[in-house]
Amino acid sequence: MNNTDSLLDKLAQVAVHIGLGLREGQELILTAPLEAAPLARKITEQAYKAGSSLVTLLYEDDEATLLRFQHAHEASFDQAPRWLLEGMADAFEAGAARLAIVGNDPALLSGQDPQKVARANRARAQAYQRALELITSHHINWSIVAYASPAWARQVFPHDPEPVAVEKLWEAIFKASRLDTPDPVSTWKAHNQALQSRVDYLNQKRYAALHFKGPGTDLVVGLAEGHRWGGGSVQAKNGVVFNPNIPTEEVFTAPHKDRVEGYVRSTKPLSYQGSLIEDIEVRFEKGRVVEAKARRGADVLNRALETDEGARRLGEVALVPHSSPIAQMGLLFYNTLFDENAASHIAFGQAYRECLHGGGQLSSEELAARGANQSLIHIDWMIGSEHLDVDGLTADGRAEPLMRGGAWV
Ligand code: ZN
Ligand code: ZN
């Protein structure tokens, strides 16, 4: 465990210095699954060493979540802790940074009534909307890191005894998060530069659309007007440079909500708020999902799509090469933070303001006019593989190859 202990230290350092870029005197709101206490404490230590004025640590308990679904009164599922989520929004407005440790059981709610799951998610999303807006608009610096909890490890390595599974998952997390190097903070700076050069290339190209072709997929994704590509580190409105996701391999931008045509098939199962959705097949017309199927979890998928009008449209398109370390491990993590970085992906729902030039200043109406989608949900799902080809389509209709067989051209 000593080796894991020193790697946890490294992960905590990367989380605080690269993930958050935490500033002296800045407050931090940290959420973590109960099992992740060892990492949460190390991050707390690093945050105070970096000069944080106050770290507020909130634990989430999967068992307690399950007890609600087993025993709560019917009306419970339209309720959310508004006081807490509003309070978090207040803290972000006042300048607090936000770090989430993920690692909850990916299949926790897969046996529960999908209607209750959807209602609970919707109530929470509504109460969390103001806080989420402050996060997605990069009002403050924020980040997400992972902890190898036993329930998650058992799902990823079902044929191993639990201690072995946990060790294997840690190894995968450390590798994916570039911690298996002597100086992870410098390694991350170099990785951020590599992503930035890809972002610069795509921004200078200003494609009108991307064309995805692969088994079960022939999809044209129009891009929002004045779209901007992003990837790796970003600068928050408070001036802090941070990495929203540890790990991260993607470059991404905003699709045009009315200009998506064709059909697309998922290449990896999606773990969505405790349920698994597999073999998704979706058809788009004029940007809108007109048909959605899934071999497993179709109920959960279709209910998510009914959240609001924007839920049936795309809010993100992202390119990830099949050579990324996460893709090369060939593992299914059942966790979007990792799986979305193993494959090119698209997301139903909310678009990021940062994906539009001047996006931070635009009203809802102006965002919509440029094609940026708005919704209470944002669900990434994976469409990339070693069989995926991607072309960039120019405004005058020329196709330029971007990816062949999942690799950058
Ligand atoms: Zn993404
Ligand atoms: Zn996304």
C-alpha cells in the first residue's frame, strides 16, 4: 500500500496544482464518495499547503442513495437539496474553486425504476442549474479526478478478486492520469501543449461541419457559427489556468443544434448516473433525434431525451485518437471521465459557452441564434473506434481528412 500511498500523493498534487491551479486564499468545495476518504484527505492537505483559506469536504454515500430508492415515499423523487446546491452556487459566485472526486458504483441504480431515477436526476439538475452554469461558463476553476472504489473496480475487472481488481484499477488510473512519470506536473504541462497545437490547427481551419463514417455510423455534424475548439488547460474568468478533467485527451467544440444529419452507433457502453446504456443507435434530422434505440437501458436513454427540447440535440462533439493511452489499455471503465477520453464522442444536451468566440457574453437567444444548444442535461457517449474516419467539411463543401482508422491524419 506504500506505493499506492505515494501515488495518491502525486494524484493529489496534480489535482491541486494542474487540475485546479488553486490560488492562495481561495476556498475549495470538494465532493467525494465515502470510499475516497484517503484521497480526499490528501487533496485537503495539498489544498491547505497551497494556501487555501477553507476546504469544505462533502461525502456522498452510495448505500444511502440506494436506501432512498428502496424506502422513500413516492414524492421524494421530485425533491433535491436545493439549500445545498444553491449554497454551492453562492460559494462559486464568491470565488470558491470546485473539485469532484468520482468513483461511485457505475451500476448502482441499474435495478431501480427508471422513472424514479429520471425524476430524481431532473429535480437535482434543476436545483443545480445555477451552480452548473457557473462551472460550465468557467466562472471559477474546477476539476474532476477519480478514485478506485471497490464497487467500481469489481465492475471493470469482474473476474478478479476484489483486492486485485482495486489494484488493477489504480494502475489504470495512474497510467491514464500520467502519474507513472518522475515529474507528473511537468508531464502534464507538455501534454497540455500538445493538445493546444491540435486546437490551434482546428481553429484556424474553421470547418463548417465534421463527417463521421464507421460501422453503423454515417453522420454529418454541423458546427456552431463562430465555434471555437478547446482541449487541455483553460483559463477561468478569475484568471486561473486549470485542467477541468484529469485525465483528458479530447479536443472538442460546439455542434450546430439544427445541423446534424444521419445516423450513429455507440462504440462503448455508457454509464449514465448509475445505469448502463449499451449499443445506442440514433438517427438525426435537422439536428433533432428522431429515433433512439439501445439494446440495454433504452428506457433510461429515452427518458433522458425527454428532459427538455435541447436534450434531443447535440451540445458537444469531440475528437480523441485511438492511440490515446486510455484507448490503448482497451479497458471499459464504465465512467465517462475515462471512457470519453478513449474515443471520439458526442454529447446530448447543453453546449459549453467557451466553445463559441465571445460565448461568455452571449444571451440565451444569441447563443441559440449561433446554434449552441441549451438543456438541463449533458450526456457524452462514445462513437470512436479504430474503424472511425472523420473528415472536416469546409464552407464551400470540400472534404479534408482529419482521422483515418481512428488516428489523426
Ligand atoms: Zn467531451
Ligand atoms: Zn462532454
